[in-house]
Amino acid sequence: MISCMIDNRLYFSTWQRMLIVKRIMSLCGSTFDAATFWANDVTVDPVRDTPAAPSTSKFVRPRRVMPLLPPPVLHEVD
């Protein structure tokens, strides 16, 4: 549900972290051990798990809405 693939956060899902570790270990010639992975896995995401700080200002600046870009146009090249 929450992944850096969706919103560019510093967080990978458990499955993604395990696949990354497996791949790195295979590239360096080591054997993946699930027990070692679970013992060393970090499951805390500071962006997701830290509550947002309350605003100290009475005035909140409105968000700028950016206009959407026009759809791309594909041209055939001869």
C-alpha cells in the first residue's frame, strides 16, 4: 500500500526490501538467510510513522495549483 514507487518516500515494502537484499547478496556471492534478514530488517519509516508537526502560524499559505500539461503528440518520422 505504501511504497517509494508510489510517492518517492524513503521506504520500501517488506517484500521489496527482501528482494533487494537477495539480489545484492547473490551479486556478491553470499547466501540469503531469511532469519538474518528478519533480525536486521528496519520497519520504521520516519515519513510515514512520525506525526506531522502542528502549524505555528495563524496564516496558512494557499497551495498553488499547477495547470496540467497538454497531452503528448506523437509524430511519425520518415
